[in-house]
Amino acid sequence: MTSKNEVEARLRNQAQGFDDQMPRRSDFERRVIARIASQPMARLRRPTILRDLALAGLVMVLIASLGYGVVQLRTIRQATTVKSPHPSTVASLTPTTTAAPTLGPTLSYTPGLHLPTGPIELGSVYTGTPFKMMTPLRGWAVGPPGKDRAQVHDAVLVTADGGAHWRNVTPPGFSGWTDRTMYFLDVTHAWVAVTPHVVAHPAATPATITVFRTADGAQSWQSSAFQLADGSPSQLDFVDPQHGWMMLQVDNGVAVYRTTDGGGQWEQTAVSHYTTPSATASGTLPMSNAFGPNAAKQTACELDPFRGMSFRDAVTGWAAGRCVGPAPSPYFYVTHDGGTTWQAQPLAGLPPTLACPCDVGSTVPVFSSSRDAMMTVSVDTEHTSCQPQNGGTACGTESIPGIAIVYLTHDGGITWAPHVLPGVAAGADPTFIDARTGWYGASVLQAAPSYLGETTFDKLYVTHDGGSSWNATGTGSGFSGGPMQFISSSLGWALGSLANLQPALLTTSDGGRTWTSLNPAVTG
């Protein structure tokens, strides 16, 4: 007959296997074990054969029920992981905004930045991810954005009630005035990379890159550091808790570093320096400037150091940037060896004739599954105008947004199918939850006499056929464009502005048709 201790050990092993993949549910394991522990010991003594068989049957039912619960909770976890978001039934829940929850136990550290309790503006001018929701209730954010040296900014925040209330979990030792970048993988894993501010460290002094990492939802942080001759972190990307990459701006170029132990150790995998357009070495990422009398006839390309890197797995990833000139093509490169060597990946779908000189910008893929991803290409026209000034002629060039194209893959990035987006290439990128469903906030040209490239928000569009067609959601007041994120066909968030142009964190529970402000506040 199975003893109480053996049953409890089995249950703990089952729960531990689940915990390795997902943060611990607050009372799931405790309630199951407590139910067994509450039984009198007399009932656990060896009974008659009939009672032995009956109790054995109950144990099997209990273990089967626990297994079913683990499967269901694992499914929920997979359905709400932002690196590969799939629709989930629980994601249709509307987050509560009525009371500030207790966001975990007391922290084991004092946050590196002090934030007063009360309203907060989310966002950052340093990192490209102002917020990232992982489940209907739990997520990460950065804020407030830095607007002057006297203001504390870019604190790391977590929420447990869908975005209404946030807790300051900035790593200890984090300085507000440093170059920094952040990445949030899931509800438990996050990284923050910083370097001392350039004013305090002259060029002759090696730069120290410090990487903070957490594996318990910011209840604690660990740190590691490495040095390089010169540089500052500009982007992080992780595909799992162990494998990640960091892009750094270095002297006269960009470098890519990689970790295989979750951020403890980093090694350089690639570096690109600015060259002439014809001098880019094979297997490297182009960083070219056009000089001399033939500069206008050459196309210059540049890697985006802040949003130019994304990996699908430990070996395959992409780099993106922009190309400017008389006949530019999309800057889109792929690696199959973890970022050591790179090759151009051609993209079809651009108009055969472009009004150039023009600026073609690309974004890196965002995966919603191991096979499904989207990326965008935008085309801006370079318009030059001249006018008399002080007895001579003064000329200026302005960029006029043009066509925007979303590319989708359903084979892991081998092939990409283009779909033209509504409006012009301005504003935030589209966001998809799976291979078919996505949203896009479109802008149109305002054609102001003083600035031909001025745009204004038009409509929020949704697609249910993988970008082949886009239909306006019929959104009411409360949304005027901005970065969006959805975790189901109904539940989403946006960092936009209210009618009075004040920044706001908005949420929708009907697929973007109506939006309400969450009025985010810091609780501690």
C-alpha cells in the first residue's frame, strides 16, 4: 500500500516538473498536499483488502487529476508566452482595476531607482519595449520616460492586475543615467544591460557592461559583467532562459555578443564597422557610408542597433536596418550559426519602380510560433527642395512616408509573403497573435505646406486572413495610435494618448473596437 509520504513525494515531483516550466501558482500544490495532510493518520494505516483497493483507486484518481491540471496549466503558460503567443481562452478575461494587489512577497533588495507612489507614465526613450504583457494579469514595463536630467526614469516595473498597478523592481545598483537596454522573456525571466555613462568614463577607459538577470519575476536579481575597449548596450534578445544576444554600439560600428548560460558569460560573435558601400566583407552585416563625388549614385546601408536583431532559436536569427540611395533594397540578413556569419535574404514584393532617392527600412521578425512570424518594410521618398537665401540657394531634404508592407512566414522564415498595409509607413508596427490574426494602426499623410511628410492617425485595422485583407475595427474614441500588444483575439493593450494628448496605457477586451484608460499607478 502506498504511504502518505510516498504520495506526497509523487505530488511534489509532479508539481516541481511543472514549476520548471512556469512560475509557481500561488496555492495549487499547497492545496493538493494540504488535502492529503489533513487526513487523520489512522486512515493511512493498512486497512482491509477492500479498503486497500478503494484507497488505491482514489490515489490513482488524485494523481490523474493532478496530471490533468498540470497539462491544463502548461497549456495556459504556452498560450501566453509572448515570444510565441497563441490565443487562449483565459486571455478573454478583463483585467481588474478596482484594487491594488499584493505583487508578491517582500523584495530581497532595495530597488536601484526610487519612484514615488501614485500615477506613472509608462515608456522609454532608450529601449524599444515600453511594456510587455505575458498573461491577462501579469507583465513588465519601463517608465517613466526620461525628459530631463532631474527626473528618475526607466525604472523596471511589474504588474499583477493587468496594468492598473505597478511595482518598482529596478535592479539594485542600476543608475538612472546610463546607456541601457532590457528584455522580458516571460513572467519570471528578464535581463537589463547597462554601462557607465560616457561622461564619467573617458574613451581611454574600457567600458564595463553589467548585465542584471532574474529568474523569479524580479524577487531577486543576479549580475555579471564584462569589459570591452569601448561600447554601450543597445538591444537584448533571448529565445529561452539560456540563449541570448546583445547588440552593442562600439567605436565606428556595431558588435553582437552571445550568451549560452542565461547571461552569466558573454562572447563576441560578430562585429561590423563603417566602410564604403563596396568594402563590406562577406559574411558580415553592412555598415556603409557613401562619400565623395559619386555618393549620390551609391546606396548606403546601416544596421539598426536598437531594434535590428531577432532570433527564432539558438542558431537562426535575423538582422534588419535601412538602406538609402538611388535604388535601395531591404536590409534583411539571416544567420544560421548563432550570429557569427550573416547572409542577405532577398524579399520580393516591393514596387518595381520607386520614386527614389528613397529610404527603405526593415524590421526584424516577431514570431508567434516556431513557424509563424511577421516583419515589415517601409519606403520613404527623399524630397529635396531649394529656395533663395542670402543671395544664394539653400536646399533641404525631407522624408515623405510612402508604402508599408508586412511580410509573413509560415515555414520558420524560409519564405516570406508580402501584403500591403493600409495608409503610409508611419507609426507603430503591426502586431499578430497567430498566423492569421493581427492589428495595425494606420496613418495617412496630412500634407501640411510646412512639412510634406507630416502624418496623422487614421484607423485601427484588423486582419483575420494573415494580412491578405484589412478591415477597420470601428474603434471609438480613446485610441489614437501607438505600440500595441494582444494576447488573444479580444484582449490587448496600447501605449497611446487620450483626447487631451496626455500619454496613457489603454486596454481593450473586444478586439480593439473600444478602449479604456487604465490610469497606471506605482504601488511601491
